[in-house]
Amino acid sequence: MILERTPLNMNEVQEILKNIPDSEKKEQMDNFLKKFLNTKKEQAKKIKEGIEKLDLLKIKTEHIVKIVDMLPEDASDINKIFADVSLNEDETNKILEVVKNNK
């Protein structure tokens, strides 16, 4: 039974996997993370905190997770993440600045 749904970035998933006993599924997930994980744990935490400090009402937890995992480099990358929300240029630049400063 699912009690709560919380979006997690790949670094957070990797931390949770450390507490799970070894199995074939765990190995598959480890392999996936090794292939696609772009950030270090500290870096991901700084980006997440930086975006949360922006205090933009349009940004949901799901968006923050995608930003941390994808590390967008320009406005078009941001627009792909925020397909359901329209950000203005200032909001986009603030997000990109947080990502750039913590890369």
C-alpha cells in the first residue's frame, strides 16, 4: 500500500538504495543510476536548496527534481521541464543561474 508519494531526484534514490538488501532489481537500479546520474550528492542538494530559496510559486517539487537530474543549460531546456507552466524570462534566468553556480 502506498502511503505517500514524494518525488525524488536520482541522488536521493541512490541513498535509499544503500539501505535495501542486494537483489537483481537493486542491481538494475544501480546500473541505471550509474548511467544517468549527472550530479554529486552535495551538488544536487545545493541546487535543490537554491531553487527552493527562489520561492517561486510556479515551481513544484516535481520541477525541482527534474532540474536537479537534468541540469538545464539554457531557456529551451527549462521550457521542456516546465511544459505545464509558463515561466517569464526573469524566473528562467534565476533558475539557470542557480544551476550554473552549483555545477
